[in-house]
Amino acid sequence: MIKKVSINAIQSLWLPISLVAAWWLFSTNSEDPFFPPLSVIWDQFVLLWVFDNVPIHVVPSLINLFSGFSIGVLIGLVGGVIIGTNQGLARYIEPSVDFIRSIPPVATVPIFIMIFGLNYEMRVAAIAFSAIFPTMLAVIQGMHSNNPTLLDTAKVFRLTPFQTLVRVRIPAAGPIIFSGIQVSLQVAFVVTIASELLGSGFGIGAFTLIATDTFMITDAWTGVILMGILGYLVNLVFNLVERRALRWYLASKKLS
Amino acid sequence: MSTGKVIVSAESVVMDYQTPTGIKHVLNDISFSLLEGEFASIVGPSGVGKTTLLRLLTGLMQPTSGTIRINGEVVTSPPPGLAVVLQDYTRSLMPWLTVEKNISLPLKRLGLSKTEIAETIELVLTEVGLRGNQKNYPWQLSGGMQQRVAIARAIAVRPQLLIMDEPFASVDAQTRFDLEDLVLKVRDDFKITTAMVTHDIDEAVYLSDKVVVLYGSPADVKEIVKVDLPYPRNQVASRGREEFAELRTKIYAQVRGLQ
Ligand SMILES: Nc1ncnc2c1ncn2[C@@H]1O[C@H](COP(=O)(O)OP(=O)(O)OP(=O)(O)O)[C@@H](O)[C@H]1O
Ligand SMILES: [Mg+2]
């Protein structure tokens, strides 16, 4: 067990550790104002983010991300279930959904600025909007790929439509739905940062942009690193939730 | 074994499938009936329409013409009092539910209390020899055990009628014998009228009171063979009897179109 954990750790950590080490090494004597030594960036990082600026820059970003993501995923789930259970409806709606989805999410931010102005509502709306589609399409696809034998079994045992949905169809689509939610999360993170680049004084995106504009290059670098760390942590939390919810799926795959 | 009351009747059932290349005429004119307590097998060559007939009996599909009645009522959707066991247990049990949740899912609608549900689960798992497996997931069990769970789930709803499509086709020979005897026992303990599709003619003779032989394309009922082997049946003694050999030879020839 311990052996397995340490092998896993080596497998996943060797590359990032090597890259950081290389960066550290090659930047030590850097005089280039745009590429300060990593040691300098690190000192500044600790100064800024442990934990003085967390309340004004990290917390707002995370609140935006969480609110927008939750709203978007909820709409995606409900919409996906409604469209996924109505074959007829799906044919009318899916092409439009496909079209909207192919607009790069970041490109919709200006539209939300026009509608809401430069404020909190605009950011959450833009994040939510971007999070809807990956989840919704995954739910539709998951419901359509429900195994016919399973649906027959539900019918013969006279499950109610609600039972069939909640106990059979949605769990069966669980693995596909979760991969859709994960994409929603990633897109929502990108839009969270992008939405802060305009007209905001708070948030990591805003911090990094302002730092760049005022030639505080080292500060900007700390912002970039912070985004990377946050993105990684958010994904990590998601993976833990997923692993818990799909335990049956992961364990049954391991056995077969 | 039978009280003479008709539970299932098929009357001049015709089934056509619409396919991209035209209409496929599968069942020509199928009529038979099943009395209370009877065990009937449906046999016939591969692709003759056995599964089709079975899906019609369960109300999952409607015949092109003719009628299926269960308890005298025309079947238009799966009726209450029906349970099924399918060949593909890996797809008919829900892998995200434990054994006990799989069994209790159809029970929730029957208005049973929590204790009654738990008692029923205990009872049916004991019946199929899987006591104590309540908290296991289906995929933690062997194929034969999973099919036992499917049988337990079926009898838990106290069905009047049990319909099975090649229930033992995916398990090894020894498990198959065990499951056949389990079905005989369950049927005896719970007095369930049973219809089963099988490829295995020996199995059909061993388990049944009557064997419905389908043949032809489109299929007709070639013959309904009565099986008078005495009860209780036994894998060694029943299969060793002279009537057993005669019946199986006869049905074998019919399925092969030799008679
Ligand atoms: N949904 C369908 N659409 C069109 N044709 C079908 C459909 N289902 C079955 N058939 C055809 O109907 C015929 C009978 O199929 P069915 O599955 O009932 O046979 P079977 O006797 O159960 O065969 P097997 O012994 O292989 O299980 C086959 O020729 C099959 O190709
Ligand atoms: Mg079949």
C-alpha cells in the first residue's frame, strides 16, 4: 500500500519537480526584467499570497467561480434531463446547443458586459453561461446511451418515471455526466479569470493584469503561478468528489 | 401442478418488424396458453423469434395483430404481478446499487414498510442461497450468483407470472444445473406460473410441463409437447428416464426441422 502510494507520487511528481528545478536553475542569474529569477518570484509570492492578499483577490475569484459554476451546472443538469428524456425535443434543440457551445466561452464576456455592465452579476452570469453547455450535452449523451436492457428492466418492474430517472437513468449516465461537469469546471475557471480582466480591481485576473500594466513583472508572475495552483487544487477537489460518487463504477471496472 | 385457470394466452399473434430494408415477418400465427402453476418452455432454432414472443408476453412490445392476455386482460404494457429474469444479468442488475437496493427498488411501489422490505430481502436471498450478501455489489459476485440475485429480485415482488429469457445461457454447466434446480424449488415454494425461453432442449424437458416448439420463417407453433415426468424432479433420475430421452429426441428433431 505505502509502496504503491510512493510509486504513484513519483509517477505524477517527477515532471513538475524537474521543470521547477530547471526554471530555478536557469533563471538564477537572469537580468531580463521580464524573466526575473524564480527565487525572487518565490519570495514575492510568499510575501503577497501567504496570506495578505488572499481576502481581496483570491476569495472574490473563488466565490465567482463557485457561484457561476454551480448555477451553470444546475441549469445544465436540469436542461440535459429534460432534453435527454424527450427524443423529439432533442432533435429541435440539440443543433442550437451545438452552435452556442462552439462559441469560445471567453468571447461571450463582452456580451454579458453589455447586458449587465461591469459588475459582479456580469461575471457570475458569464461563468454560469459557459458552464451550462458541457454539462448539458453530457447529460443528453449519457441518457441517450442508457442501455436498453436496463430500461426494459425498469419498465417490467413498473418503476415510476421518477424512480426510473433518479435510480436508473441518471446513475447509469453518471460517468459521462461527471466528465461533462469536469469540462464545465475547467471552462468556468477560464471565464472567471477572463471576466476579471475588464473593469475589476479585485480577483487574481485583475491583480495580474494590473501588475502587468504597471510593470510589476514579478507580481504578475506570482499571479500566474497562483492561478496554476488554484486551478490544480480546484480540479483535485473535483476528482475527489467524482471518485466518491462513482465508486461503484471505478471498482467494477477494476474487477472486470 | 395446475388448477386449470388460464393465466397467459396468446391468440393468433403476428409480429412484423419494420426494418430499413422492408417489413420482416417474424411470427406468423402463434397461439398457446399457460395455466396457473404451469411451467412452459419456448424452444426453437436461433433467430426464430423466441425473444420476440417473450417481449410480447411481457408487454414491452405490441403484436402487429392478435392479442396477448394475462388474467384475461389484453396486455398493452407490463402488467402488475409480472417479473422477468433476462440472460444478460450484467445489464439487468444495477451496478450502482447493492444487492439489497437492487431487490428493494421494485418493492417500494408495493407499499411495503421498511421492515417488511428488509424481511422480504432476507427471505428471497435465503431462498436463492445468498443470505448475508445484502451489502455486496453485483459486480463483486460471480455470474451464477448475480443470476441468483436477479431471481431473488424477481420473486421478491411476489409475482404471479415469471418470464425468463435464456436465464442460464451465460453460466458454466455445473452452475446451470444448480440454477435449474433453484428454479424448480422457487416455483414450488412460491407457486409461480413460469414461461422460459431456452436453447437447451434437455433443460426445457427437465423443467417444463409443456414445451412450445417454434419453427419456420415466419414462425408458427410447430407443436406443444406435454411433459409428464413425475415430480419432484432430479437431475440424475429424471434425466435418466426413458420418457426423457424420447421427449428430447422428438423435440430435437422438430427444432431441426426433421419432423
Ligand atoms: N428490433 C428488431 N428489428 C428488426 N428485426 C428484429 C428486431 N428484433 C429481432 N429481429 C429479427 O427477428 C428475428 C427473431 O429475433 P429473436 O431475437 O426474437 O430470435 P430468437 O429466437 O430469440 O433468437 P436467438 O435464439 O438467437 O436468441 C430475427 O431474424 C431478428 O433478426
Ligand atoms: Mg433470443
